[in-house]
Amino acid sequence: MVRMNNKALVEHFFVQERAGRKKLLLAISGIVILTDISVLIAYLQGMDIYRILQFLTIPLALAFTVLWLSSYRTKTLQRRLGALLDSIEFGWDELHGLDLNQKEADHLQHAFATTTIGRLATNESYLRTRGGDEKGPAFDKTSADVNPHMARVDPSLHQADYHGLEGELRTSEKLVEEANQYYATVAQRQWELAEQRDMDMVEAGVDRLGDLVAQGWFEQNPEDGALAALMEKAEDDDGR
């Protein structure tokens, strides 16, 4: 089975919409024509007007049902189109060159703009209140003063409040997340090896750099010119 690209999927969506509208229009036309013919035949055969009106309730009910289906498809068009765009990660460069009429192109651009804003923009009002932490982010304040009497809020107490906020990752986001996890694992392994091979840490008998700093090792064993050598090395690395 050949997999359609993003443009083909969008065009197929509108083809299906056109076909659906055409079917509903044919259904309405068929109901009207058959009703007219039936009423004319019944009248010519001398059927009572009251009986004819009773008969008309059936095609009228069918017509209202078809009209309701047509209205429902129109009202849900933007939502269904937005769901499609979000699932295939449609891009700005793919908006052009589609076989669509002007009305369909307007629907597509509106749905794409809504979907893109939902991906990129963040509503700060949610950030102010999410998690139920009353001492959380306060973006409406312009002052940077810190109240020394305010009790510290432990972030770990509210970690569960943020679970599931991002929703399921899209395909591209999953690739980035996998790359980040791999990089973090490699970086942690390199850091641990560097700590194990550090001569100062071996001499001090500690396993972590933080323990070495906490013991005051660098204050007790200063090295003349260490900072200058480090800065000179950094300049050499930048010049390469």
C-alpha cells in the first residue's frame, strides 16, 4: 500500500468533503423530486388532502435529517481538519500548490494557524495557576523583590501536578527526546569517568567533585597560575 504524503492527505480530506456534500445534495434533490411526483400522482388520483399531508411528514423528516447532517459536517469541518493537520505535522511550506478552491484554502489556512498557535504559544494564565501552587510563577508582577519571610516551597511536592500536561509526544519530538536521553547518558558516563581519573580526587579519597569542594581542597592546595592557564586554554579553543 502506497503511503500518501502530507499534501495528498489534505487534498484527500477535501475530496471526501466534496463527495459528502455532493451525496447530501443529491439526497435532498431526490427527496424533493420523489415527493413532488408522489404528491402529484396522489392528487390526480383523487386522494384526500389530509392523507397527502400525512404522507408528506415522511419526506419532510428525511429532508430535515439530511439538512442536519449537512450542518453538522460544516460545523465540525475545522475541528476535523485541525485534528488531521496536528496528526501529520503539516508545515507552512506545504500550504501552497494544493488543488483546492478559495473557500477550502481559507478553511485550511485557518485550521493551520489555529493548530500552529496551539503548538508554539503558551497561555501564561495557565502557567500562573497550574499545579495549584499559590506561590508558583507570577508573571503579572513587575517587581523582582523577594519576601524574606516567605516560606520555601519544595518543588518535589508538586511534581505530580505537572504529569501529563504536555500530552503524547509527536514523531519529531520523540526523536529529539531520544537524542536528548542518549546524550545525557553519554555525558553522565564521561563525567563519572573524569571523576574517577581526577588525581586530586584520588589523593583526597573522595568519589565526587562536590565532596572535594566541600572539604576545601582547592583552598588548602592552591595552584599558582591555574586560572590564567585555564583562561589561556579557553582562548586557544575559541581560536580554532
